[in-house]
Amino acid sequence: MSKLKLGIPKGSLQDATIQLFDRAGYHIYVHSRSYFPSIDDPGIECMLIRAQEMARYVQDGILDVGLTGRDWVLENNADVHTVCGLVYAKQSFSQVRWVLAVPEDSPVRSVKDLQGKTVATELVGVTRRYLQEHGVTANVEFSWGATEVKPPVLADAIVEVTETGASLRAHQLRIVDTVLESHTQLIAHRAAWADAAKREKIETIALLLNAAIAAHGRVALMLNVKKSELDAVLAVLEALKRPTISALSDPDWIAVNTVIEERRVREIIPRLKAAGAQGIVEYPLNKVVL
């Protein structure tokens, strides 16, 4: 099989993507002034590509597979195979939103109020379709960046991406509506997906990336408990399915392993101790295969 050509999104998603691959077991090394990172898998060849362009290059077969947002797949009307969704973003493991926003003192209260107005955005195609769906005719201008500063002098409204809304609030902008919810997707060239060997490689990458995302915010707990106190310990524990229980050399004691949300640890460990658990060990997780 020829090497699998993998597109890594350059820009805001780059660091988060490389960290995600690292947790999945693939170590990617970005070299200064090079658009061809190295990876510790001889069957993969990496290239840095802007997320905005990724879908087009995957569609054309220049790349076999790549990571980009659902928003840019829709913006480019790209004919690609969506392997899976990967819910992570620049700052968090969550979806992002493209929102319609206006200055706080703007009279615009709904999309209908934009008739004849000017909207600045990087997501031109999606925004035009959104306005058409609402029966609104407006001038949609492509924004090269710094979109938040354009209203009210250069535009009446903007359509901009946000995770938390903090940047919009900092620029005294008010959200009117959500235009599109988006998350990162692993997309493949249709011919590459049809190739059995490449498809197996792509599915392995998808499995491990999803496992790394599933592990985020979770930790494993290991503890020992007397059989007579097991029910009290199990009443405290929360697991993905059920705790794993195994025998110890002392027939009166058993070992318990489970996975819980990290934010619950400080609450649960004291309760486990009070219920009779001993030798409690917490350890991090890189991957959880559901």
C-alpha cells in the first residue's frame, strides 16, 4: 500500500490536533518553516493545510484523509466521505458555533432585520444560504480577518465562529442567532475510502482518536476492599459500565477497578475511604475504547 496522505489543519486547530494524535499514540513533529511534519508511523505522510482548504484537497485526492470542521466541508460543498465526527476545538472538547452578531445597540433583533444590510464573514457560502432560507436579501462580504471590529462602520452585522462568546462580548457585540453548529470531522477521499488497505488504516486512526477524546476528563481508580464491605464501596462508585472486580492473594479481600469523571474524584475518594476502601490509586487515561 502507498503511504496514507494525512492532512493536519494548520492554524488555530493545529496544536489541539497534534495533542490529540499524541494521546492517540501517534507522535507528530512539526519542523520550523516546513509544511510536512514527520510522524512515527512509516505508513503515513503528513501535510499541514489550512482547515478552510482541507475539504477541497481531500475531495481532489491530493490528500487521502484530513481533519477539518464540518463548517468548511459545507462551505466548499465538498464531495468527501465523512469518516467520523471528532468533537474537539481550539480551547475545549466541544462544538463551536457560527453566530450572527450585531453591536449591542443595534436595532437588529432577528435575521429578518438584515434586509438590504451588509454582513461580513469568512463563511460566505453558508451565510448566503442561511439568509436565503429566511427570505432575506443582504450583501454578504468576505472578511479577511478581525471580523469583530467591522460593525457598525464596515458592516451592519457579522457571522463569526465562537466557542465561548468571550471575544464577541469584548467587542460589545450581541448574538442574534446561531447560523451553524460545527465540530471537527475526519474526512476521506472517496477512492481512498474504497481502497481496503487505506480504509483499514483510516478506521484505525478514527478509532484511536475517538478513544483519546473519550478518555478526556476521565481517570481510573484502583482500590482494595474487604469482601464484607464491597457493597458499600460499589454504592459509591460510578463506572462506564460496571467496575472490574478481581481476587487478591488474601481470600477475604478483592481488588476493584473503575473509570470515573476526573471532576468527581475529590468527592468520591473520601467516600470510598469511609466505605472501607484501602490502597486507593488514581491514574490518568490516554484512551478509552467504548
